Amino acid sequence: MKAAMLYGIRDLRVEDVETPEVRAGEVLVRVRAATTCGTDLKIFQRGYVERVIKPPTVFGHEWAGDVVEVGEGVEWPRIGMRVRAGNSAPCLRCFMCQKGKYNLCENMIWLWGAYAEYIKVPAPMVRVNMQEIPFHVSYEEAAITEPLACVLHGIEEAGVNLGDSIAIIGAGPIGLLHLLTAKKMGAEKVIMVDLVEERLDLARRLGADETINAAREKVEERVRQLTSGHGADIVIEAIGRPETWEQALKLVRKGGKVLEFGGCPPGTEIHVSTELLHYDEVTVMGTFHATPLHFRKALNLIASKTINVAPLVTRKMPLEKIKEAFEILATSKNEVKIAITP
Ligand SMILES: [Zn+2]
Ligand SMILES: [Zn+2]
């Protein structure tokens, strides 16, 4: 089969590799769409991302496709079924799983290799994190289940409520998913912050009430203006840089919450004033990944069009052009997600 192999920085090659052999409990899926994501772009640009992936390797983790083969003992799914799965499966037995924190599982199984003709889903993932895709949902939309699951987890932990004002730093795919979700949760005002006007345009089209171009405007001042001088009830950082993690702390109101969502490089530290936590009672939190429940919920919300993820796929490209796709993502101001079709 053909698969995209990552060898290092910007070194991505489509090669012929062995089609995986299916053993007991496993399922082989013909990938119909794999969507690009910020993590993949980081991996492409840095050549690796610590704790996530080391080259040479197949990569890509947001996908959907058709079941073409099932291993011994698999009663569900059936051949021909449209499915999505992963990109993780918690063990359900470790200390963190027993605490109900499935996203923090100590034996988490991860699945990479979506940019390929076929992907093999491990048995534990077939059991706990694979779903059938309703007929009216496209493969591209279904592939976005994974990032939406992570966003649902974040929004849940931050406790977005009816009438909240929310500032989101970063209008990339993750920031936009936060925007769509926060609006559905009943946020009164969502303020999007980004450096690129084209991204802010899209954010406005997707429902952002206010946008701030951080290249031209004083972000802190503008957020205060837009929130009657108080700061936002909830601030979400959706980029993954220490500067913006710290900036988020300056945009929140007293007693508000800051969700630091974007992952920074290992070893990154930020400064947090003790006064902010003490006198202003600001809660600063991070969230990581999602649980199988979030994945199921995310697909259901996509299927019911409660959260319309279709506008996030701004281009479709064949697997052969995957390198070009990432070059486009690295430089373009308009692209959000590219759907790779093997
Ligand atoms: Zn992703
Ligand atoms: Zn576990």
C-alpha cells in the first residue's frame, strides 16, 4: 500500500509499504479521508514532536474510512461499514483509568498512520474507541471527530456557561472548534484573537462576535473594552506558545478561568503572578486529549449538525501531494484543514 513516511524536517515521502496484517481482534480500514491538524504541521516543521512521534514513521491521526478486513473474533464492525477510530485507547485498568481520567491513562495506546491507503486499528481501540459513521456524514467531517473530542473535553473542564464572555487566542482549526462549541454552549460573546486577518474573517463567518488582530491592536485593552472593563469570563489559549499562554492570563476577569489548551514544546515554563491566583481568584488550567466518551459525543454532534465542522475543510488533496499540502498549510493564510484522500 502507499503511505506517507516522515523522515525528518519537511521530509515527507509517499512510499510503498507492507499493508498491515490483521490479527485477532484487529480491524483493517481503507482510509477515505485523513484531515491535517496543527500537531501534524508541527511534526512536519520540526521533524518530530517529543512524546508523540519519532521519524522515520508513518503519521496522521484524524481519519475515516471503510472496513475491509476484520481479525478473528471480531463481531463488530462488519466489512463494508464506514468507521472512524482512535487516535487513542485507554487501558481501563490503570490507576488513572480507575479514577475515571481515561485521557490520562498510563498505558494509552496511540494510533498513527492515517496518511496511508490502509490503517490497522488495534484490538483495544476497536473495543473502546471506534464508531460507525452515519450515512449522511462525509468521511472528511467524521475525521474531525478527534480534534472536536479534545475541544469538548476542554470546554467541559472550563465549564462554559450560558451568557459567558469568552476570549480565544488563535483562530486556527482548534481555536475555531472552540468558537463553534462555545457558541453552542450559549456563550454571549466570543472574542477571537489572531495575527492573520484572513483567519479572523473566517472566524467572523463562523460566528465570532468580535475579532482582534493582535498584529495591529492592543489585545488586553480591546478585550477589556469589549467586556465592560472586566476581562473575559473564560480565556482559551489555542496556539501553544509561552507568550500567548501568558497573554491569556491578562485577558481574564477576576474569578474567571484560563484554559491553556495549546501544547508548548517540552521544558516550557510560564510566569504566573501569585496575586492573580490569590486576590483575583483566577483559575488556570490545562487539558490534554479526550476520553472515549468525548469521541462518541463529538461524532454525534457532527452527525446532528449541532457543530458544523464542514467549513473547516478548506481543500482536498490526494495522498501523492501530501508534502505539497503541508507546504501550503505552513505558508497559507486561508487554509484551515486539508483533507488528504488516499
Ligand atoms: Zn489532531
Ligand atoms: Zn489506563
